Amino acid sequence: MSLIPPNQVDQARKIPVAETAAKLGLSPKKEGKSTMWKDQNSQFAINVTGEKFFDHHADHGGAGSISLVQHVRNCNFREAVAWLTGLHHEIKAEQSHRPIFPKAEPATPPEPTFEEAAAKYAQRHEHVWPVARDYLTKQRRLPAGLIDAMHDAGKIFATDYQHIDRDKNPTFKRPAVAFVGESADGQHRSIFLRDTKHDSCWRMFVGKKTLAPFTIGNLSAAEKIVVVESPIDAISYYCLQTGRPEQPETWRTPHKLFIASMGGNSISQPLIDLAMATGKPLVCALDNDPAGNRGWLNLQIKTLFRFAEQRKQVVHVSDHGTRLE
């Protein structure tokens, strides 16, 4: 086996980690104050800080582009340097004596139903509820009475989530909080999972949040529709605006607000159409960060396009804003 020249190793080490992540086919997605690099299949969720990285799905971190390539491509040091510096031909020449057998394309498995996915990823585990409750009430400062009432109603529960590595092997368990969403007609359900480790960026959805968001309030009885990013944001907004934390049993009774957690960039068109049809104010209460700004712009564009469609006008979108003609 030939040695890789030192200058090639130095060349590989000088390549920025973010540039390498892009070459590996990962795409950056802003999540709060962090940038998460993910692949199309969500096998990786890699946070990059300078020249260091951490994969939240595999609970594995490292430093430098060589280490990142080893992790993502599951290869050794020499193969990672060769991949980074374009020395693939040397490895191929050394492996040319090995017999090559064509691999059969694996059949694409059918998409699991909500019940199947929930049974696999979001089972209710009461023995870890105290950990989830402490996270919500002590770290996030949400009213204990309200959290207990939602837990008793099945709106919130805890699961001892089994994390897996890139090869789908189990690694470690950690309690997660599960928030249950349901569509107005009861046809769709979703579960939003959040790590109880406060500084963790790990999140997971079972189902579709735009069809079945986590909500508080009665849509038909509400005077105002509010869209927020996360279920914790929805509970916090409810407490601040209604003044009902001391009456936890009233969270399901009709009040002036209907609050839906949909994420910063996925405000559903049906909710916008409903607000426009009924004349109810639609409040977009998102984080003051790039993701929140994208969500706000997304809401503006969707609303403007629907308005233009009704009036048979044309929408022009540019870096300077949107306008009707």
C-alpha cells in the first residue's frame, strides 16, 4: 500500500469543514441560532462550528474535513484524504484485483403509516415523564398545573427515545418530550419530539405538521389566529396572552385565540385561506432570526399570491420586496 504524500494530507486538512459538507451532498438548514447540515434522507444532522462538527443523530463529533469525510462516508483516514484531494485513482488501482459483483438495487420500502411510525419512535413511557416535566416546568418555566393538565389529556407525554448511529444501530437513550397534534377534522395526527437536553438541536416529527399542527384553542370560536414555531412557543404565547395559567383546566375551553405550531417555514395555505375568508387576524409570531424571517416572508408571499389570484392580478417578487400589478 503506497503512502499518501504529506503535502496531500496538508491540502486535505486546509479544506474548510463547511465546504466539505457541501461537497458531501449535505445541505445547510438554519434551525434557531444554529446551522444544521442534513442529507435528503435525514441520516445525518451535523452542526458545524468553525472547523468542528457534531452529528446529533449519531452522537458523534470531530474536527477537520478529513474526520468529517471519514464519518459521513464511513471510510478510513487514507481513503478520506484521497477523496478530498482527488486521488481516487490510486485506491482504485490497488483494489482492481478484487472481484467486483454487481449489487442488486434494494427495493424502496413503503412509507410507514402514522401508527407504525409512532409505535417505533414515539411510544409513551411514563417512567421518564418526571424528567420531561422538570424540563418543561423548571428549565422552560412553563406553569406546572397547565403542563400536568395537558399531560393528563394526552396532549403532552414523554418517551425514552432510542438514538441510532449512521448505520441504524442503537446507541443511547434519552427522554424526549412529545407534543401531539391533530387536524380539525380528526383525519390527520402528528407528534413533535424534542430532546430534554436543553442545548440539544435534536428534533423529530412523526406525521405532517402542516396537516396536524400542535394547537391550543378552538378555531371556529377564536377571534384571532396565531402561528408560532414550536409547541413550547404555543404554550408560552397562550400563557402570556390569556392569563389563564392559574386555571389549567380551561386550556381546552373556547377563548379568543387559536394558536398553531407549524415551524418557521411551513405555514399552511388552508390556514391562510381561512383567515382571509373569515376576516380573522392572522398573527405570525416567529423567532427573530433568519429562519423566522424566512417564515414571515413566506407568509407574505403566500397571502399576496392568494390575494392576487382573487383579484386576477400579477405578483412580482424581487430582492426589494413583493408588489401587485
